[in-house]
Amino acid sequence: MRKALIIMMLLLPAAIFADTISFSGGESSVVLRNGRENVELSNGASVTVGSMSISADSITLSGDEWRYVSCSGNASVIDDERGISIRTSSIWYDRSEERILISSWFEIDDTENEVTATGAALEYMLDDERLQMDKDVTLLQNTEDRGIMRCSAESVIFSRSANTLQLRGSASVVWDGDSYEAEVISVDLDSDSISLDGRIRGTING
């Protein structure tokens, strides 16, 4: 009975957010004192928020109305509705701002846009489907008739809603036997168009 009561107390305050939150774990520690609300999960920890499932070796829920979700160790996010999954070692999720922050090596698989990417830092704004990836970013996109487009840069902004990329810092694109290099490269993945700014160079076959 006490276990059921704790679950209700955790779920009901979360109703002010767009999605409720549920969780599970092999081991847990729960503090429900006012101003110190905290849930620590380990040994197969998982949290579900709307269509998004988060798992890690350990997960902590904290903040007003369980605003923050902090994950460490073999962390992953799977969102079947958005068609995206992320694998990394640590995740910070702010439910109020709908923002995911990662400051460790990550791998992204976007089945909706046929994109995969790796890097060492990520900010993902869920509301407008905007991902900013930093530090040695490599992004691959499968085009319908011209094979894999390989993009590399120090920083990449990927707008999933507009299906565009902006590459900054030692930016390069290799695609269909051609290569492009510039300080800034913009790519429209719908029209397969590439724009280069700053000092540029490239090789075009044909």
C-alpha cells in the first residue's frame, strides 16, 4: 500500500507538464520532504515521459514537480513517436524547458530523416526539434539516389522540423564523389542543396 501511495504522489504533481512521468528500477531511494523531493533509481533504472523512454545505470529525479531527470552510465533515450534514439554515458533532461543536455560522447539514430550522428556534446530542444551537436561532429545522411552524404564539423545544428543542417568550423561535406570544405556549410536535406560561406574549396567529379 505504501509503495502505491508513493507512486501516486510522484505522478500527480507532474500533471502541470505536458506529459506525466513514470519510473522503475531494481533499487530505489525516495525522499518526499518539502523542498527536498528526490528519487534515486539504479539497477535497471528507466523513466518514461510521454513517448520518450530513458534508461541508464542510475537515474535521479529532482526539482519542483520532478522537473529534472539526471542519468549516468549506459544512458539512452528512445522516442518512437519522433523516430529518434540517443546513446551516451550521461544525460540531463529539463522537463520544463523540454531540453536534453549531453556533455559526453553520443550516438544518434534518426530513422525519420535517415540520419546518424556522433559527437561529444549535444543540446536537443524537443519543442522545435533542434539539435546542436559540438566537438568533432560526424553526421551521415542516406540520400535516395546518390548514396551517403558525410558531413563533418566542430559544430552542427540540425533542424529536424526544417530538415536542414548548418556546419561551422572546419566544415566538410563528402557526397556522390564530390567534396566541399568551408568555414560554414548549409545543407537542405530535402532539396539536396549545399551552400558554402567563407574560404571555400572543393572537388567536383564530372
